Amino acid sequence: MDKKKRIKNEAPTIATGIDDDEELNENATAEEIRRGNYTKVTKLVWDEYDPSGK
């Protein structure tokens, strides 16, 4: 199986010991960026606020 197909079938995971709210919001240091040791994190938040009052 080629690498692209294998990656598409895997569910996103978080390493053991990672606290979502703390570590995922922490910026990479200049040294980590220089070494390429960082990951871009995208956070999706569902907002159920309905201003129309329905």
C-alpha cells in the first residue's frame, strides 16, 4: 500500500501525556523551528450560539 493511502486511512492521534489545552496551544521555540521540530495545529471549535433566538 502506498504511503498516501495509508495516511488517509489513519485517524488523527495525540501522543500519550499531551494535555490538549496546554501543550497544543504552546508555540514552538526558535530552536525547534530552526530544527524543523514542530507541528502546525489547527483547532476547530463548534459554536452553537444562535443570535436569532430561535
